Amino acid sequence: MRSVLPRRGMGREEILSRLRGFAEGDADPYSGRLFTIAFEPGVEEVRETAFEAYKMFAFKNMLDFTEFQSAIRMEKDIVDYAASLMHGDEQVSGTFTFGGTESIFLAVKAARDHFILKRGMLTIPEIVMPVTGHPAYDKAAEYMALRVKRVRIDGANFTADPNAINEAITENTAMIVGSAPNWPFGTIDPIKDLAEIASDKGLWLHVDACVGGFVLPFMREVGDKIPEFDFRVEGVSSISLDPHKYAYTPIGASVVLFRKKFYKMFSQFSNIRWPGYPIVNPAVLSSRSEALLAASWATLHYFGQEGYLELAKKIISARERIVSGFKEAGYSLMGEPTVIAAFTSPELNLFKLSDEMAKRGWLLYPQKGIDGMNIPPSLHLTITPIHEKTADPMISDLKECTEIVKKLPPTETENLLTIFSTVLGMLTPGEMDIATLAKLYTEAEKFLEAHGEEILKALGLEKGFPKEMGPIFQLLAAVPPEIAELLTNYVVIEIFHRGI
């Protein structure tokens, strides 16, 4: 049943009470028990400062920076700080965006337009990147009519394989991508090797430092071994880095940097062809509140360089204890970790382990792996400064949960999921073209109309997200990606439609 806006407005206290009710059951991002996508320094005062800045600028619109010139001043500062961390010269130019995906969109648009104008003809440009590259590139490609080629990685180091990248490049390649670090394993791709390929072939190299851009320079300064990945490397065309990760600003803050001012020209949108106001959009959105920009400026100035150095030390301390604890519990570390570490085990069901840890309040992220590329399932941990306080009790629970999971028998749900994965797998052919994809969607629509509710119940999703998510991850790992994507889209549409 659809919600209807109440005829009479609510009072302030009733509104806040309702909102608190909506938040019941949410994970606590400040607790230090999340090892997923919560970036928490453990400093309460910085939140209060950021919230005050947020309120001060919430109703100022970055769309018209002639009226709200504060946006120009704050954006220049943040872009300058990002450029200095990435060793950019005076030619480096950038844009403040509302997230890493938006920054990546702008970099992809710039690379695409630069490539097409350089070629002097229309074609379908390609992005070549390791399989560990973020899905934001696939998303950008869907929106902007590019093709993505994901290639194998170095199985020993879990980093990009330059030879595989080089082999995949064609005359239609517009961009290659490396990460510092990648999200699944926290390893830094060999950016210098990729830059040599880019320079030799005249290609755009984007460095995805959304995770590491605001922390790796400080980790290097306090003694961590961090290879060069920034504008000191000739051949790097653009870099994305997110303040809302390891600069600890409120969520919705990123920066994209371009080696040359004119490169940024390809990323912007302008239109003077209608009878209204002149439109110049440096970012994807037009209307944007200054609130997140101001909160980011406030957070960066709250910590300063010395504050970020101290926080980097805490991350390294927490990481060393976590890595040691996982190894003691029998897990294998995947590559050389930075602020992210990933672990695997050939004997243990990591999806069940994730659920057991969640019962004790620890949120670790299970990753399905890719069997065809010899990437096993793993557990992902995003490590932040607050984990210096919580690493030891987490490891203690990990060791106990490991022993519990070793003794767990298969469940009826798992058996049902095996049947579903077999049936769903049969819908997917080996090769996928437009005609085949159209047929797949037609068959999937019929299948979900007939069995969708049954699948939701089997996964425990008919009344919202269950506490135990392991079976869901297990199913997604067992079926072809095309089917997994269809299934997740279906589930998310149902969850939001029902409001549960």
C-alpha cells in the first residue's frame, strides 16, 4: 500500500521521533564494529564541527556560483589540497563531486571525448582494466556508450597484470585504469608499469585513488611502504580521491583531478543554446547543496596534516594486529594490504563465518570471488583508526566463530539455493550478444513472475533484509553474473517498493 503525505504537518518532535524509528536496526557507523564502508576516526568533535558547517550552507546552491561564491573558494581549497597530496603542478585542475562514482564518470567522459576528438570519428571506445577495478567504470560505460574489458590479475600479488592489460588494448581503447588501492583486496596496482603502457600507446591512464588518495601519502610519511601512484608518474592523466573515505568527511565528497586544465574541459557540460540562464556544470548534477562541500572543508581543516598523520599511525597499528590475528586463526592474506585487507580459506564457508561474526555485532564483508580467474571467496575488511581500539576483541571473536563454523552442517536453505542456482544457471548461455540478452530478459521476467516470491522467501527477504546474509551471498556466487545482476535488481526493486 502506498504512503500518502499527511494532510496536516507534523511537529518537530514527532518528525524526529519518526526518523529515529526509521533508524532502528541500522548499524552504528561510529561503533568501531563495522569493517565495511564506514570510515570512522573515533573523534566525536569533528562530527559536531562538520554538522555545524553542513547546516550553515545547506540551502546554498552550487549551481549558481556567481551568487554563492563561497562554493568557488571552498572548492578551490579542497582541490588544491588534493592536488598537493597527489604531487600535482600548477597545471593540475580538478572538481569537487558528491562521490567516487561521480568523479569516475567525469574522468571517463573526459577520456572518451578526448579519444573521439583525437580519432576524428565515432566508434565505441573501450576501457581496459583489471577485474578488480570498481564497477563504477561499468556503470559509466553503460551511461556513456563505452565497452569495458576486464582482464586477469597477478594471482600471486592480487594486483593488475600489466601484460594482460597490454594484450587487451586495441585501436578502440580510450582509457586504462589502475587502483591505489583496489577495493576487493586493498592492493596497489603497478601504476608505473601501466603508465609506461599508456605513454607508449598514447592512452589515457586514470588512477582510482578513491580509497587511498587521502591516506596513502600520510601512511608513506610515517614509514609504510607505498609505491608512487600519483602525478609524479609520467603518463597518469587523471586521479580520483574521496575525502568521505580517509579524510573522514560526511558521505558525499570526492575530487577528480586532471593533469592539464584543458583535460577538465572534456569533463564539463555547458549549454548556452536555450533562452534561460547560461549553464556550466563542472560536475554531473546541476543543483547541488554547498552543505557537503562546507562539511568537507571543515573536516580537512579540523585535522590538518598532523591530525591525519596520527590517524594513519592508528590504521597501521590496527592493520598489523588484524593481519596477525587472521593468520593465527588459519586464514591466508591476499596480497599486500594497505587500509584494506582480504583473507581467504579453502576449508571454511566464509559466508557463514560472516553471519556468525554479525551475530556478535562485527560486520565483515564477504566477497564471492571469480572461479574462472582463480580468485577465491574472501572476507574484506576496511580498516580505520577506530579499529585500533576494537581489533583485539574482534580477533578473539573471530577465532571462536571459526571453530563454530567448522562444525556447522548444510542447511535446508542451502540445499534450496543449490537447486535455484542450477535452474538459474541454465538460463544463461555461454556467449552473450544483444539478441541473447533480450531473450534472457524475457525468460527472466517470466521466471521471476512465477517464482520471484518463492526466491524472496527462500532468501528470507520477503519482510526485509535478514540478519543472516550468508545464503544470499552464496547464491550470488553460485550463478552466472548476468543472472546474479538480474536477481539483485529484482530484489532491490521489491525491497524499495515494499518499503521494508
